[in-house]
Amino acid sequence: MDKNLQEEFTQIIKFKPPLHKQRHQFVKDLVEKYKPKKVADLGCADCSLLWMLKFCSCIEVLAGLDICADVMKEKMHTLSPLPVDYLQPSERSLTVTLHHGSVAHKDPCMLGFDLVTCIELIEHLEESELRKFPEVVFGFMAPSIVVISTPNSEFNPLLPGVMLYRHPDHKFEWNQAQFQSWALETARCYDYSVEFTGVGHPPTGMEKVGFCTQIGVFVRKYPQTGESVQSEKPTAAVHKTVFKAVYPSLKDEKYLQNAVIGEVIFTAQIIKHRLMSKREEYGDDPERKSKFQPSVNCFSDYLGKLVVEKNMEPFFSGNEVYVPLATIFSFPKVNRLCGTFEKLCKLIAGKVPLSSDSSAVIFNIEHENEEN
Ligand code: SAH
């Protein structure tokens, strides 16, 4: 490369967003495209990619592996559920686990993943580890997709201050031909296809140099059924689990029950308030009683096409307001949470004050009347 041209570029090459963010965004886009449920990040370092992936709603199992426990532990707390996760449990389940160990070793905890990411990992591997890596990832783990990124050494002359390698821990850096021949041979051996791409565009006029980070996306050509394959691969555990977080989920009956109780009371309160304000508006004249039955008008936005029967209407009885469960069940959020009316009844039984026939939520409004 022309020395002057090179110098000119080394002054101006600055990736926006920074390259590491572009690499992680690339993985996120891949997740959004393929919607894997189980994702393992090998060489996860400070867990920043895992942190980003925990927000992808398709993912139910996330695992990280790194040979350096200290670097993983530094920020692993960011993978723990937050108070808001307990206040509003998600509909999906999510388990995040971190393992301490090497990608050169097989461990049963690394089985069953749909997507395996190896971002800027392979160039950190010793020769002997790199030799074992394909058998562990493509032979043993055998996920449907593997994404591998690594520096493209052809880009190095354009980067300011890079003498031999981009990082002192790199054991090698490959040019495009070297990476592609290793990737094609690996794909051939383990029956995968591979496509090459990258992040960090070269300057205009220097396209031949290729991306700053080269990426191979491997897709398994043969189908695989999880459990049969796992049982065929007995192997002793060698990795150590250093972190595990199980996120609260509505799939867990305990969280679902809390959410349903909260939503039922909230919905019943809305209905009760509307009923009471109608009564205030029309007074307590029995002849005009029908006017403060909230019925369809009040809830038309919620009830949609639902046919509201007479027994779904809330009513007063002395100091009590009765809000039929059937009405509450017709509200979309309650309906979605419970699925069936029977499930709603089961989840709230004994937790919410109900009429003697269990068909309505009861509120005592004696004190509310006093305040008014
Ligand atoms: N994937 C990270 C950066 C990785 S840096 C990111 O996207 O930002 C390389 C990581 O690989 C380091 O954390 C290093 O500790 C880890 N590593 C090196 N050799 C390893 C091995 N044999 N097995 C597992 N992890 C390894």
C-alpha cells in the first residue's frame, strides 16, 4: 500500500458506532433474524454481549463461557434480574448462566444451543486450542448457527498504532484468504455452510482490503433433535458454573398468580369507579337505575365485540359493589394472562374477596360513602 495514502487513512479511520458495538449489533440482528431460543457466547469476557442479548425476547436460555473467571465476574451482576423484572414478570422464561472453562474442552452444559457466538475469540487461542475448537463447537455443540468474528489483518495498516497485532494477547491475525480457507474447511468437515461478511467498512477506493472485522456465519446443513443427540454425547462436566440467574416469568405459576390477582383487582376497581361516578351523576333514583348500569357503553373500548349479558353488569347491594368475574375476564389483559375463565377462578380463589357463589369480586364501599 502506498505509504502516504496509508498515513492519510490512519488519521481518519474511526468507526461510528465503535467496532465492538457494531460486532454486537451484528449478532443482535442475527438473533432477530433467526430467533434462536438458546444462545451461548464463547469467550464472553465482560458479558457485554450477553447483557445486550438478554433483551431479545426470543431468547430463553443464555450462557457465557470464558477461560478468565475474573473478567466475567467483573460485570456479571448486570445479568441479574432488576426489581422491575419482579414487579412486571415477563411472559417468556429466561435463564442466564456463566461458566468458567475453555472452548477446547467438551462439557455437557454446552449442549442444546441454537446459536453459538464466538466474537473476537479464535485469535486468542493457542495453536493446540484452535485445533480442538472446531470439534468442540461444530462437532460436539453442533448448534444450528455459529458466528465467528476475527480481525482481518489486511486492514491493520490502516489502523493507527498497530504494529504486529491489534491486541497483545492475540496469538495470530488472519487475512481474508486465511480465515476463509479455515472456515470453509471447518464447514466442510462438520457439514455446515458458511457465508462471509464483516463490520467496519474500508475507506472508499480501498474495498479490496475488506472489512476491519471479518465474520463467518455458519449454518448447519443437517437437522438435529436436541435430546437424542445430547444423550448420545455422554461426557463429564469440566466447566465450573460461576453465575446463574433465573428471571421471574409468567410461565411460573407463582408469578402468574400475583400478576392475575393484581390485574383483577385493578380492573375491578376501574369498573367500580365508573359505576360509582354514574351513580353520583344520576343520583339514587331507582327509576333511573338503569342509567347508572355501566354496561357496554362504559367498557365498549375494552369489550370490543363481546356480547355483554345481563349477568355481566356490576351492581350495588347495600354497601357493596359486585363486579362479575365474567366482566373482568373480558378485559384483554386479564383474558391474555389467564387464557380460560376456569384458570382465572383457580388463580384468584381465596386471594380476592368474592361473592358467595364466587361469580363476582366484592368491594365494601361503606367508607368511601362516608368520605363523600
Ligand atoms: N467476545 C468478547 C471479547 C472477547 S476477547 C466481545 O465480544 O467483546 C477474548 C476472550 O476470550 C477473553 O475474555 C479471553 O479470556 C477468552 N478466552 C481466551 N481463550 C479462551 C479459551 N480457551 N476458552 C474460553 N475463552 C477464552
